[in-house]
Amino acid sequence: MPSTISKVSFGLMFLCGWSARAELVRSPGTGASVVDVGPEAGLVYGYGNESILFHGSDEILVTSGRAGIYKTFNRGDSWVRGAPGLLTVSGLESYVSSFCQSATVPEIVYAVTSSSDGVSRTDDFGDSWGPLVMTSNPMLLNCAVDPSDPAVVYALPFFPDPLNGLLFKSTDGGQSFSAIGAGLPSLQFPIEVTVAPTNPQVVYIANDDGIAGVSVSTDGGLNFRALPNAPLFPFAVYPHPIQDGILLVLTDDGLFYSADSGESFLQIGAGLPPHNNTVLDFDPIDPSILYLAASENGLFRSLDGGLTFDRLIGLGDAELLGFGVTTVAVKRERTEDPPIIYAGSSLGPYRSDDGGDTFFPIHNGYRGTAVNNLAVDAAGRLLVATISSAGVFRSTAPGVYQIIGDTIPREVSVQLQAVAAAPDDPNMYLAAGAERGLFGAIFWTTDGGGSWSRATVPGDPFQGRMRIAYAPSDSHRVYMVAGFGGLFRSDDGGQSFERPSLQGLASIAVDPFDPDVIYTGAYTDNRGIFKSTDGGRTLQQLSVSGNFAEIVIDPQRPRVIYAGSRTGAVIRSLDGGQTFAPAGQGLTGNRVLGLGLDQGQPMRLFAWMRAGGLFRSENGADSWTAIDTGETLHRSTALGGQTTLGINPRDPEHVYLGNSSVLQVEVPP
């Protein structure tokens, strides 16, 4: 059955310099208000073992990845979102892939970005951030701070190479970086850089491939050698916090132990599941006690230094939807105190105050869902398709959601790309995603998400960006496009599909009166826009080039078509696609992230622009004016997933933007 997740608290909040940007924000000059109304769920995200950071007993700093940075001042009872200063020169939020914290000055934290924006530093535990500093290989994965000197920090690129940099080091607090790492092997899948707490000259690199699993440096990262007996495909390397030479390596095959600084290894961890063990943490008072996050298998604890593990019963099946528990961190200040255990999951963070016997959600204000698509059902309820979470959420009131995708197989629900609702049945939906991230699958429901069934689809694989469109005049006719895999058509409401075309397509729109007339846009290769008048069985390439993520048809004048470019602005046709002309006067930005129109006033359109913000046209795209160039600009990063714009026909004064959570924009008159 669908389960209730959260309720958004609307209002204005300022805590210790943290503007609650996830709450109500007024756009200067326009009067528009922007509120984060996404589901209170989503991963605590980060590569390596520093995804949950502590400052004192109450303050915690985390990143949700694509959905932004969050902080709590009360051990997770409530969270605020924001990263003052952590913006690019274009005003975009940087996509933070990892944090790393100084052990000696815990207020100092570095953030590395996978959006090719470099490194930033905070000296006040995230209340403010310094300017982003570029490295020659600026798409960064992970970082580590010297345990004795907060000015020394290492940064590991996503794609290390000898020409642009294998590893970077700063000795001046992140103001400048030098390329280091002589002797590092070809790093096909780097995963983590770690500095030994007992010896700051010892640096480890984990490489998640079958060639060189772990490499070590004994001179502060200048030179490395591969550990010949290290286990392959490591997730993370854990030097013992107080005993020099003891090393733990976590891999997909389990946990490995070395007592000689990595020269030899022994597999330990009896009782652990065989796969999907992700993050380990030591008890800060007694490091012989270890906690290990094992994804959908739950959370495990060892009382003997990792030799054996038992599962903690406090996190059950209801808490392990999606990816399950993916990170763990332990806070304990005195021997006589029970450990406070924090676990990050696809449903957001949890906390245990009794050593793991029970856990309770600490999701209030934590809107960490990464959103790929939005839809509005026939009852006016917002549907939200997410990745790395619980699949599909449905609103039951403003800011209140149910999980309705929990019966979609886990391997698809964590990679949903699209959701759509039938125009005449409030309980009929379709959802599409990538099974294990590789092969597409489509699911349908006729009971509002209480149960889902897999649609019959031709056997060739499809993946990438997906979009689904019901024909407005006939809900039995459904189309789906995939960025890699083609055009699909259903004549039975989505229970089975045929595939008329194998071309990679990114967008789809159906004529409001004729279900056989469709327009669809190319995903790559600048193939432009196609039109079909026979239900997709043949596609006519129209006289426009480019790649188009959004296509909209005027519901009253179906010969008027608008299209949003993946690398430009808006174009318009007034003659059913025979000709197109630019229609972006007044728009700023470099990519259309979302495009929609008010069904009751189709001359009123909205466009969400990357590096621009939200714009409105009242004259059918003859001209555009800015509605919000603040929060909607900041949240237009558009890295690591798809973006979308939705308008509820019953409530057209609100525009919904999906990317890093869901932004609701109250449109001024």
C-alpha cells in the first residue's frame, strides 16, 4: 500500500546564516515565490567514507548530491538546505560529489564538485563557502584532508589521466593545487583517496577495477606504488584510526584486513552479505566496534574488529526501499554513552539513540530526491519520478506525498526516467526506467500505484532519457521515446508496446485531437524534429536541426508547436511543423530545461532555462519576461539526470520544476 512520507513546512527560516532556501524565497523585482515541495526523502550522498560530518554533538553537514547540501543544528530533527557562496560564476549550484573534513579543526570542510567547478572550502562548517578553485582536471570525485594539517588537502578526479592530472594536492588551504601522483597506474574507475590518521605521509588510492585495486604513497602523495596483494574492485580503504599499519578494504566481495600496511590481506567479516556493502565506520571511542552499511541488506555491526558481524534489527524492510542503507556514521563522546548511529538511505537519514536496536526517520526538511520527471494525474495530484530513492511519489496535499512505486522492482525503481498519467482515469499511470542502469522497462498501474505490472516491450534494449505521452483524445494510445532505443507505441493504455522506430529520441507530443499525429525530437546528432501522421509508423524529418528535450502543442490550435532546445532556446512553428522560427526573445541561458503552457490560456507559456531561470510569455512566445532568476537559476545545474517542468491544469498559478527536488513557483499576476 502507498505510505505517507512527509509534509513540507512553508515559511521563512534563517538559522546561523543558513537561509532556508528550501523554504519560501521571494524573487527580487517580480514577486514570485519559490518553495521546495519535493518529497522528504533521498540519499545522503558521497563517495568514500566522509558523507556524514559532525561538528559538536548537534551540528551535522551532508550532501545529497544532485539535490544539494543540507545541514542540521539539532541532530537531524530538522534540516535546512543551502550552500551560501557555493555557486559558479553563472550563479549555478555546484554538484558536490564529496566532502572531506579536517580532524584537527572540524569547522574546516572541503567540497569537491563533479560539475567541473573545482574545490571550495568552508571555515564555519558550511555557513559560508569560499570561492571555487579550479584544478586542471576539474571534474572531481573525492577528497581527503591531512589529519594533522587542515591546510593540506588532496583531490581525486573522476577521470584521472597523466595529461590533465592523476591526483591534486594543496598545501595552502585549497587556494591552489598541484598535480601529483607519480607511479599511479591507469585509474579506470577511481573511487577514493584516503590519508592514514596515524601517519599523514601515507596516502591510499582505491581504484574500482580488476587491475590495480589499491595504491599507496609514503611521501604525501608524490609517488605511488600498487599494493600487489590488495583485493580488487575496492569501494573504500579504511586505515585504522589509532593503530599504525592496520588497514581494512571494503569490496563487492566483502571485507579484507591487513596488519602490515597492505602488503598482505586476509578476508574477514563473517556474517556480512556477499555483495553491496558500501560504507564502514569505526566507533569513535572503541574502534574495535565497526558499523557497516550493506544497501538493501541493512546495517551490520561488529564487536571484534570486523572478524564477525551481526545485522542490527532497527532498520527493516520498510526502511530499506530503493538502495537501502548506503552510508553510516557514529557519534559517541564518552565511554558511558550509547553510540548515536546515523544511517543514510534512499528514504533519507535515520538515527538510533540506543545503539541500533531502534531507528527513527529524521527527514524533516530533508528534500534530497533527485527528480527526473513530473506529471499531474486526472485528479490533479502531482506525480514525481525519482532516481536513487523509492521510485514514484504522489502528492496527497501540498507538500505531502505517498510512495506509490514500491512494488516496481527495485532495480528499476531506483533508476526511473519518466512517469505519465492517463488524461481521464486518476488511477492509471505509466512509469519507465533503466533496469540495473542498462536496459529499459515500462510498468503500468490501474489502481493508483497499489500494484504495477510490467508492459510487454520488443526485445531490443533501450535506455537513457525517456518520456511518455498519452494521447489527450484517446487514453488507450500511448507513446514513449528513449534517448537510446527509439519510439514506442501502445494501443492498450500501455500494457503492451510496439517499436516503429529505433532512432534515439528525447521528446514527444501528441496532437490534442488526433492520436495519430505526433511530434518528436532527436536526442543527439542534431537530427531535429520529426512528425508522424500515422501513429509513429513513419517519421517525417522536418526542416529544423538540433536536439530537442521538450515539445509542446497548443491545445486549441494544434498547428502551433513549440520546441525547447537541449543546447539553445525555444523555436516555434505556426503551420504544423512545415517551418520553424526562433521564439526566444527575452530568454537568457543556454539550454531549455523545461517548457510548458497553461491549458486554459495557451498563449501563456513557461520556459525554464539553464543559467537563466524561469521565464513567462503571455503572447505565444513572441517575447518572454523573467519570473525568477534567483532560486530557479541556482537549481538549474542539470547535471547527472533529467529536468522537467509541469503545470497543474487545476492550479495554473503554480509551476513545478523538477531536478534537485521539486520547486514550486507561485506565478505573480
